[in-house]
Amino acid sequence: MILKIIALIFLISVSISAQKTEKQKTEKSVFDIAVKDIDGKDVQLSEYKGKVLLIVNVASKCGYTPQYEGLQKIYEKFNEQGFEILAFPCNDFGAQEPGSNEQIQNFCSVNYGVTFRLFDKIKVIGDEKSPLYSLLINNPGTENGDVKWNFEKFLIGRDGEIVKRFRSKVKPESRELLSALEYELKR
């Protein structure tokens, strides 16, 4: 009887793992994913086909929060060339994004004049990680593995390919990030 239970548990876990793997296979591009914006509206990321994206997990009470200023600067500089920033608030690290979506939006607007798009608060680590971040951290184009902290950045090419990953310490206006961004905008 115990062996039957163990075998059943094993079969269920294999089935769940296969379903997750199949889902990852069908989501080959960020453009295959749907998310919610900060107002709770559904957004198909396919709306951004042909644009270069910087996807960032953000927080309002983090040592890296001043990066909002740099993000806004590069958004203003490159937006007309087909560049978009998609910011996903996240409370996974040190509970540094405790606010509601309305509070987050107000904070970003009042303190940093943010005009790039903000999205619904999500999970970027753990079993409840969003499908977007599952794809971002498990792809053939960049370093794989969990997001380590707030303000980690993923550069996405016009074709939806994940081309570069920047850890939190890399500032938006750094030469490293700007060089990669400018290269993608010219492709």
C-alpha cells in the first residue's frame, strides 16, 4: 500500500513537471505572455512587438529605488526610437514594496516623475513566480537563475528575444546598459 502511494505521488509530480515544461516550451518569447497593468487591465506583451524593452522589477523602499530617476531619463531619451520600460513592482525582497498599486503609482509619479508603464505587483521568485519572470530567468540568451534583488533589468530585442540581463547594481544610465540598449535600437 505504501509503495502504491509513493508511486502515485511520483506520477503526479512527474505530470506537474511535464506540464510546467510544456508551458515553458510554448512561451518562447515575452510576446507570448499576458500581464496586468497597474490599473488591473490585461495587457498582451505582443503589443510591444517591434520595440526594444527593458523589464525591471521595482520597489519603493529599496536602496536601489533612486534608479527610477535613471530609468526615467533613458526612457525620455530613447522612447521615440522604439524603446519602452516595463516596470513590475515586487515585494519579494525585504518587503520593500508594501504599498497598493495606487500608492506605488502615486509614489513613482510624485517622487520621480515616472511616465513609463507600471504593471501590477507580481512575484519574481518562488513557486508563485509570474510566467514572465519564469521565462526571463530561464532562457538561452542570458545568465539563468533567480532574480537576486529589486531593480534587476532584462533587455528584450525587437523580436522578443531576451538579449541581456543586468543585476541590480547596474544603473540604468551606465555605459554597460546604454551600449547594449543603443545596439538593440539600431538592429
